[in-house]
Amino acid sequence: MLSTNDSAPFPIPEKSNTFLSEHTDFFPAQSFEQIQDYIDLTIEPKHLDKSHSSFGDKLVKIDNIRIHQAQFYEDAYLPHTLLLGSNNFGNFTYFIYCIGNVDVYAQDTITLYALPLGKGSYTSTLNSSVPASMLLASYIEVK
């Protein structure tokens, strides 16, 4: 379920699979305090963009993500929300998978604590392929 998506198929690195299986209670986390010891603040968006497979054994923090689309799916197996966002400059795009129905909407700006899942792409309204970092949300702060 997490490794494929209708619009953006992507493989999940082994590090991410291991972290996910060891910390299922982080998705979603009930508080920042629950995850704070598992966040690597040295990982920046540029690092994820260059080499996603190097990460996944820690959560990452990404500030100032502007949400462009938010869609809730009432899946019988696992209800989830998919968010599409980018940083303020538009040079990093994020496809964010959230377990459950999150209180985030288009035009919101968020700080995201998430597990890197890989790199993929989606088709824009101009019918071009846009690369995106795939992330599993753990904790979200809406600004």
C-alpha cells in the first residue's frame, strides 16, 4: 500500500521499511515529544533531493511547505490523506502520505516531520512529469 500510488509509484528503501516496522506508533505521532529523539535535523531538502536511498532511518523536519492539493481517501484498508506541496521557492516538491484524515488544506503552510520513502514523480496539469520527494507524515504543524 505505501510503496505504490496511482499517480506516483515508488519503491520504499529498506531503511525506511525497517524504521516504519519498528516505530508504527509514530504514524501518526500523538505529539512532537513522542518523536523528537528520532529527528535528524542535519538532513535538508537538498540532501533528500540528491539521494533519497541514503535516508530513512530517522525522521526529517521540513519547514515552510506550501500545500497545493489535499485529498482524503476513504480506503477500507487504510484511510489516508495525500498532500502535494512545495517549499517557498518551488524548487523542492513533496508528495506527503498521511495515515488518516489530517486537518491540512490547500494553501496551508506546514512544518512536516516525516519519514523519507523515496523519490517519484507526478503528472502536472501541463502534462509534464514533476519529480517529488515521497514522505510519510509523522507529525504536522500548521502555521
